[in-house]
Amino acid sequence: MARKAWIGAAVLALLTAACGGPQSRVKQGRVAETINQAPDRRSFVEAIGIGASDPALPTETQRKSLARDAAIVKAQFELLSMLKGVSLEGGISIQRALEVDSTLEAKLKETIKGAEIVNSEFTSDNGCVVTIRLPKHRIEDLMAVRWK
């Protein structure tokens, strides 16, 4: 019964804030000095990642490709960190739920890897800023399946 309460609390914690599209993080080829992020949207959770590559790589395409890959991995890590910090009913966090059920973390990571890449922006030095978005219903579905 307590597990079902976790699901309800997780859903409530994730179902707040405003809606909107991804905002640009790169201005005139540079990452802004201050990045204001509202990760919790009406129907999804959003995270950003900033990546770079080895400037010694021979082609711009290689540098951009590796920077984008690094930014995607960083955004996925940020999304996982955000979700682990969500407090559930009774003060229990998703992190604690993951400790109780060892297979849940693998499923959560798999779900996060399937997050939609909604924006990729390149900087003038071939860095990349990626915005990813995960629909909340996918998290809710995962929690419901795991805790039934």
C-alpha cells in the first residue's frame, strides 16, 4: 500500500509548473553566463546538457558530433539526478525507492535514454548545448508497473 502512495506522490510532484517550448541557450555562438532552467513542465520534465570535444580532432563534423554526444549524456545524467531528488509521500525520495528495488534504476535509466532530444545548439567553438524532454506519463507508467 505504501508503494502505491509513492506513485501518487511522485505523480503529484511532477505535475506542476508552466508549459512551453525549449528556449535557446546559445546567443551569438556562446553559452549564456546564466542559464535559467525550469525543468518541471506541465506534461514533461526537461534537462539540458553542455558538451565539448577535443579541439584537435581533424574535422568540424567530428568535433560537433562528439560535443553533441557528450551533451546528450550530460543531459541524461541531469534528468536522472532531478528525478532521484523528487520527494514522495512520507518524505521518501525516488532515490530511496531505487534502493529498495534494484531493477527499478535500470528501467528508469532505460526510460531516460529514450528521452526526446528537442534542441541541439552549437557554439562558435564547436561545443553543444542539448535540451532533452521526458513525458511525465512515461515516468508514471514505469512507477505504476513497478509498484503494482
